[in-house]
Amino acid sequence: MDELETGGTVVQAAGGNTCSLKFKAFVLDGFVRDAFAGATVGTAIGYNASEARRALKSEKAQAKAKPGPVSVALDYPLVRTGRSRDDIVRRVEEVTGRPWKRSNCWFCTYSLSCGSMPEHLVRLREEPAAAARAMRLEYVSMALNENGSLYPNKEPLHTQVAADGSIEALGEFEALLNDPGQDWALYRVRRVYTAGRIEACREKHLDDCIEPACRDRALKGTPWRSLTVVASGTRAACAGRLQEEAAEAGGALERDQRHGVPIQRLYMRRLPNPMRFGAAEEFLVCAPATAVEKARRNFPKVWHRVAVLGLPA
């Protein structure tokens, strides 16, 4: 959670479950490597009978893994024995004498896609302070990236909590935003989307090739982001500074209504519509000052090539 807050983002659904990789797989793999070097280790994974596709995906990933000091033999006992999630929940309750809740985090992006949203909303009602922090995480992410919701292409968490009628959680969230001890920041966000490389370039040139002829603006390349703090202070002070910047630039603030608490941005540069890669955007926005300044290495060079010179990468 701390890593996400300082990064100004939410858990990314694309590219695999990075949370499980970081906090389960990497930790367990390290232990197995240290404790059982030279041995073959059996690993049981708890996918249930309805998750055979996940088991197949896991097998494919294991087949591609580089040989290491430990040989791993994967097993999926619930898939193998045909036991569903309901079977397991029922069995655990028989043994422990109480129902067992899902183990997902309260800021998990998979709570919607995995069909556990009703249970998730119950948990957020029971833990309004945790719900508020998750909503603040999403609010900052959406301020810095209009597509930064916890649930891509779906309603934000704040909207779902409001629809669930969790007044206490919504109150906690508002209290977080208005807490006198909560610093706010006026952020400058610059983002570049380079154009992707054509196949001939991949076959003939090095990975860092930036020749315009080797790029296709219809293909997405690498996204780059720079986040800097223009000013900091109270919520009201940062909002006032944003108004001043808009007046000085002669521009109008754009009000994003997708979040339950509207987000205002001052755009200096917009992405093209329809999107053509080799494009850049730049805007100012106010948000709780949880995200730290950060830019990818060589961002100034990439910004100059794409935003200033108009090159595809």
C-alpha cells in the first residue's frame, strides 16, 4: 500500500498479478532456493476446480522459467480432485467452526473481476477507515491519470461504496481529504507515449533504436511519466494556486466527474483523439500529497524528442 501511495497509482491488472509475484512468489521462491538448493520441491497451488485456466497458465510460465538451483514440481490438488470454492469454504467451516473470508486486500483491483465484490463491500463496511484509505489511493491515482481507477473501464471504488450505502466509509474518506494534517500538492504531470517499433527494426537493430523510420504511430511503444510538485499546502491553498495558474495561462479548468469527488485539471497539452502514438500530454492537478516526485531515467530527452521535436520516439 505504501508503495502504491508514493507512486501515485493503484494495483495494475495488466501484466499479471504483480502483488502475488512480489509478496508471495518472490518470497517463497527465495526461501525454497536458500533452504532446498539441489533438491526437487513440490509446490501445491490452491486454484479450485473452476480455475483450470489459471493452472494451465501457471504450467506454461513454469515451463518457460530458467533452470535454477531448485527443481520445482507444481501440483493443483483442488483442480485435480474437482473441488470448487464452495466445497472448500464448506470444508473449512466444518473444521474451524466459522466461515472463512477471502484473503484479498481492501485495495485489490481483482475484487470486481473475480466476482467477490459483494463480499468486498461488506468488508469495507466493517472497516471504514481501510475503505477510506483505499478510496484516497484511487482518488490520487485518478487525479494523476484519468484512467487510474482501481477497476479499469468500470465504476470507481468510491461510486461502488456510495451505491452500497456505506455512509461511514464515505465520511471517513471526506475526513481524510479535509484533515488539517493532510498536506495537498499541486502536481505537474507530463506523460509521453512513444510509437512502437516495427518488426523489421526488432530483427535488425538494438533495443534502444529510435530511428523515426523504425516506428509506427499506430503501435503503442513505451509510456513515460514525470511527476513534479509545483506547490504544496492545504487543500484550499492548492486549489487557489491552480486557479491562479489557469488565469495566468488564459486557460479553463476541466472538471472530471468520473470520481465521486470531482477532479479539476489545467491542461497545457492534450493527447490526440483518435490516439496516435508518439504523443505527449501535460497538465496541473491538485491531490493529497501522498505521491512523491519521480521521473523515468532519460525522461527529459524523450520529452524533448516527442513533445518538442514531434518525433515518434
